Amino acid sequence: MKELNIKKLQCVVMAGGLGTRLGKITKNVPKPLVNINGKPFIYFLLKSLISKGLKNFLIIVSYKKDLIINYINKDFKKEIKFKFFHDKDRRGTYNAIIKSKMNLKKEFLYCNADEIIDVNLKKFYNEFKMKKFHTLCTIIKSKKGYLNCNRSKKIIKEYSLDQGNYIETGLKLINRKIIERNGKYIKLEEFLYKKLIKKNKLGYYKILKMPLRIDTLKDLKIKRKKLYFKV
């Protein structure tokens, strides 16, 4: 197997959400720029990804896009190579991926701009290639899970709101060929767990720590106390 050159792996960052669950905090600033310990959250996210060797980014923006673009151009221009794609319609992550398809590499890492996930990227990629998955998702054990897994095949075999052992945690390796041009799905996860799961090509990669998220006001209170990175 050809060894992964992390610098060449494209990282697609979804940074277009409205952040409505944060209330007034995101009235004048997009969620990725919410202040955490004196820095915007996306600063910690990008530093975390850069520390793993990633250098090539496609950042999908929408809500208050100019603020995000100006910040990254100012603070990360010398560190990484990046492009921006403006999701004008704002019809969910699946449609944003479809519309940005011409900018996507054959294989890419997908992540959200409001969470940081600790994963060994080389092991993650090797699993993706070795099992020839169409998509490989990070998951974590949970009593409130909705995903059931086939351990022998290392695939996610069933999605159920009633029972399951795992929840997915956002980070994914994706083969571009799975993307279909239709407007049936809104979120990428809807496509993965309603359609791709049936093809037995949706693999899982277990992680041990919950992502550091800023999805709710409760998350913000915790992260402002605990989110520190050596950068």
C-alpha cells in the first residue's frame, strides 16, 4: 500500500452553518469565529489539523463568509494552502458537497468547523485504503447510540433511532465517487446512513474521546475553561 503523504491529503472544512443554537452569540459573528480563550474556535481547529501534517484545505463558507475568509487570509496565509467555496443556497451539507464537487480531490478528509477530533490520521487513512471503503466514519461508544456495527467486516450495518452501540463523531474520509447529484438529501449523514449503508461500504473507526465541540451554550462554557492547545 502506498504510504499516505499527509501534505497532499485535502481537508474539507464545513464552515457555513448559522449556529442558531448559540443564540445571540452568533448574531454578529459566525460560529467558527466564536471566541474561546482569546482566539476564534477555528484557530484551534486549524492548528490541530496542521499539527497532524495537513496543508491543503477547502473551506466551505456561507453565513458571514467574509469574516471567516478575512480571518484565515490574515492568520494562516503563510501556513497552509487553502481555497474557499461559497455555498450560496445554504441547503445543507450534502448539497454543499455536491456543488463543490469540482473542487474536491479523489479522496478527502471531511470535518466540521465547530468540532475538534483527536485521531491518528495515518492509521485512519490506512484503514480506509485497506478495506476499500467508500467512506470511513469516526464513531464512539454511547448508551444513546443509533449505529450498529459488524465487527468482522468493520462496517456500520444499521442505523436506528431506537437502539445502537455507537454515535458518529463527524470526521470522515470520503471517496468523491460516492457523491450523487440529486437534491434528495440535506445533510451528508442522511445520505450515508439511508443509502450508502446498504452498499456495505460505510466503514467505522472507533475513537475514545468525545470531540471538543461548540455546538451549544453548554459546550461553550466548558470549552472556555478547558480548551487549551500547545500551538
